[in-house]
Amino acid sequence: MATDISPLAPETYPTLPAIPGVRLATAAAGIRYKGRTDVLFVGLDEGTSVAGVFTRSKCPSAPVDWCRANLAGGVARALLVNSGNANAFTGAKGADAVALSARIAAQAAGCARHEVFVASTGVIGEPLDATKFEPVLPDCVSRAEGGSAAWEAAARAIMTTDTFPKLATRTVDLDGVPMTINGIAKGAGMIQPDMATMLSFVFTDASIAAPVLQALLAAAAERSFNCVTVDGDTSTSDTLIAFATGKAAMAPIETADDPRAAAFGAALEDLLVELAQLVARDGEGARKLVTVRVKGAVDDGSARRIAFAIANSPLVKTAIAGEDANWGRVVMAVGKAGEPADRDRLAIAFGDVRVAHQGARDPDYSEDAASAVMRRPEIDLTVDIGLGTGEARVWTCDLTKAYVEINGDYRS
């Protein structure tokens, strides 16, 4: 795990309130790391509904397979997460490890195995020794609680190369009844979620039927986690799961056309956007947070593909690391995206400085002004395609020598 905290890390972490029906505990099981917690257990009251969005990788991890299979039941009583080992590309041993993990957690929590959701993050291809959960989970169940310290501890336990814990909370009023939404996430490398190594877990006391929660979560993920990239690599383990305990004093939201569903969905999306930006801020070796905005494309889908072509370009990302307003690399990325574009209509801006207009350098271009923008820790890069009304927004970070150093010795 990285030790130097990202310069883009928040100065303080939010205090997450307790959510009725949610209890958390962490433990050090020695799965890979020494001297730190690497297991998170979350106990959930009976009646908790669940929804999930997972990686679209064709080589998913064993925990992803397990969660997908159990999601149809719509109920959850426990969540078990480990860091240090992704339990991915582990064959039949991986499936057996998940089944054993769920059995141990279910016995400790007093629930059925299909009510246990499992997630793992870390090294790919190494077998997971699930027996390491046996000594720690009964103790986790006995001391699990929902205070603010438990939430930060939970966010830290699931970290791998992350340099800081990622937490967010929101309150939404539904017909006069305040609801709380808490979320934690981990992720710093192998990040271009396509699901929605990134994990995120969201908890609320709202009462929402599983199918409605699923629709709201999928929509919110598309506009949050699916708009972030660190290196363009989709993990085998991307997992986003939401749990609704139903403990709030409210009538259940049972249909998507319930007006309260839209209000809850907006708050959920806002929370996930914050978590997604925190992932970009903690990109491995990152020194700059970059928001890529594309407008004027033929449609939103085209704008999105162009934005990712820019955000994932090593040449664009290294130019940003070097604080070079190299719009030529942005032009390259637009051109390679395979989307409709007209060279002579392109306009490009770094921050509030337009550097290119109508297919050429802006006549009012100022090197000093552009350089001042590039020295900022947070940079907006805007591209106007000039062909339509399509828009997209993507968050990314720069590409530094530290990224290579972190990933060059990850297994060793």
C-alpha cells in the first residue's frame, strides 16, 4: 500500500453518522499486508434490500460471480470485504474460497449464505486462503457498531494502493422524513470502471424495494463511477453495492414512478460523484485532478467516447504532469477516437484559457496564461467538437513516474 498521501487528498474526512440497521467492524487477518486491517465485516438487519452493479470485464473475479448470483434474491444480511487478494483468475479454488468465506460469515452472523455478499481487492491470480476469516469474523460480529469511527476504519480496511480513505454522506428529505446515505470506496489504479481494482459500498436507512434501488443505482453509477478513469484499465473486480435497511419511519418506495424515488436517486448520484472524484484524486502517482469536458459532439455517446480518448491518452496525461498546455496531443486524441469530428471546427481550452479555435492556435493565445492554468492542482480541459449538442464529462488524473514505480513492483 502506498504511504505518501496524495497531494489531492481532502484536508479532512467527513464524519459519517450511524445508520440504523448497519453495524461495521474491521480486523487484521494477515491476508497479504502486515500490521494493518484487511477485513471489513458489515452486519445488516433483517429486511435489508440490496442492489449491485459490477464489472463488465469478461474475466470477472469469483466474488463478482457470487454477488451476481445472489443479487436476484434482493435481500442481504452481511457484507464481507478483504483487501490484499482479489480472488480473481483463481479457477475452481476461487469459487471454493468464496463459498467458504460466505459460510464462515453466515455462521458468524446467523444468516443464510445467499444473504452474504462478498468482495475482494488486491493481487490477481493468487489463491485466497479463506480459512483466515474463521478466527476474526465471530469477533467482528460481536463488536460491530455504527459510529463515525467505524466508518473511517471500514474505508481504511479496504484500501490497497490507495493513499487515503474515501467516504461521503448525504441527507435527503423524503416527505418530511430525513434519510441518510453513507458511502465508502477504494480505488487508485486499474481504474476505468465499466460496470457500473474499484470497490464501493453504499448504505441507507430508507425503505426501497430492491428493483427500484437497482434502477437508481445503475443510473447513478453511469453518471459517476463510469465517468472516471485513472489508467483506462477495467478491473476484474469492480463492485458497487447498495444496501437499504428500511429502518426510517416511511412508507416503502416500491415503484420507480414514486416521486420520492427521484429525490433519493439525485442524492445517491451526488454521493457517488463525490466518491468517484475521490478515486480520481487518489490515482496512483497523481498530482493533478483533471476534468475533461466535451461538448458539441453529434450525441452524448460520441462525446463520452471522445472524452475517454482524451482522458486515457498517455501523451495528454504526461503533458499535464509536465504542466505543458500541449493542445496538439488533445487534437490527436480527438482524431483517434473514431468519432465524427471536423478539424477546422475544433476549439480547445485549458481552464479559462482558450488555446485553439477553428482548427488552429487561438489568435489571442497567451503562453503565460496557459502555463499558469497548468500549474494548478485541478484543471478543466474543455473541447468543443462543433458538430452538435452532445456533451460528456470525465474525471482523470495526470500520469507520473510514480505510477510506473507503484505498478512496476506491485506483486514483488
